[in-house]
Amino acid sequence: MEVKEMFDEKLSRRGLLKGAVGATGIAALAYGGLGLFSNAEAKSGVPEKWPWPYVKLDPEKTAELAYNEWYRVFCGAAVISSVFSQLRDKVGEPYTSFPVDAFIFLEGGMVGWGTICGSNAGANIVSNVIIGPRIAGPECENGAAIGADVLEWYSETALPTFTPKEPRIKTPIIQTTSNSPLCHISVGKWMKASGYAIGSPERRDRCARVTASVAYNLVADLNAWKDGTYKQKSTWKAASNVGITSQQNCTECHGANVPSPPSAKK
């Protein structure tokens, strides 16, 4: 059996439905509050395939939603909410049942650990949920491509690029380029350049604006994908470039102590 066939049969949502819990179990998962499957799937007993229904959204409106949602659920969940809340109104299921607030853990680089910026993670969740994961087949490759574009754009762009119509903080928010998709580097460079502390209202508003900027850029790419005009822009392929999954600027922080993978030594 081919790998893709094994995935379709055993690991896909259809395989889970048939082989694990059945239609009754899916209904329980959907209506019981776990949010793993949509109500539409629960009613039909057959899960929907990728891509999920998508209608083009206004990037400006999406960014405004993300900015304000940051103050409720922070970066990652705010990006997801800014897109899925609109699709709930325009499309309905499967977005209605998606548990957006569960992704509040992406805040602060994932529960405050400063790893991947939550807005980047949230954007990848959105693109992969809508278009589908790469393993689902070639028709879903653009889900990962858009996610990779988000990371490169975030790293190379002076952020924030978006200014809300009614900002909560009137102080000018300077732009900085992180050269990294990581939360602690992005925030740390901004704090050093601006002089504001981590707990300051200015830092908080900066991150809300960065989240909005990512949401704007994400929807622009999704709209292009919907139009059939999307082309991947990111070029960094860590595993083939340096022999291990990584970003390209490790030495900026870690100097000569960055270990080389065995393949890179040969």
C-alpha cells in the first residue's frame, strides 16, 4: 500500500471516522464540546475533505479584527479568530465548530516560552486548515507554502506594518526587523530599539499590531490562492541548506557554539 493510501485510510479524518469512533462517536465529539469535527460532519457521518470552503476576505478588516482580538486571546488565536470568525459568518461549517479560543496557548511564543511567534503559528494553522496539510496530497501543498511565506515575510519585514484605525496606544510604535520568526528575538530587538519593557502598554500594542500585520499578509496570500494566482515566495529550505531543520541566523545569537549536524561535517 502506498504511503498516501495508508494516510487516507488510517490517518485522515475519514479514516478516523470509519476506523476509530464511527458516526455516533463523531457526533459526540462534535456536540460534546471537543470541537474535533464540525457539526456538518457529525450530521452526515462523512468528514469534509480539503480544501475547506473559502471566500476572499478584506485584509484591512481582517487586520482590524486581529488587532482587537489580540487584547482578548493574544497573538496566535487572534490571527485564527480574525479569519475564521468571518468565515463562520460567510460560510458556516466547518468553521462554526472550530475551537478558536483553544489556541490561546500560542501567546508569548507558546505559553510564554518565547519560541515561534504565536502570530506565525496561528497563520500556519489557518493556511493548513483551509487548504489542507501537505501530507494530504499535492493539492494541499500551498497550505505549507503559504505558512513558509509567512515565516520569511515576518523575519525580513520591518514590523509592524499595520496601524489600526483607532489604536489603543497613541504613542508612536517604531518598526524593527527581527530576521527571525521567534518571539523572544522579535520582541527583544523591539524592546532594545524602543526602550520599552516587556510589560509596558507600548510593547503590548506593538505585538497587537504585529499580529494584525501578519493577519493582513496571510489573507492577501489566501486571496491569491483562491484566485489561482498564488506563487510561493519563500526560498529558505533549512534541511537541505544546513543539514538540519533550523532558521538561517543562528549565529546572530549563538556565535561559534552552534553545533553542526553530522551530515554537515562530512
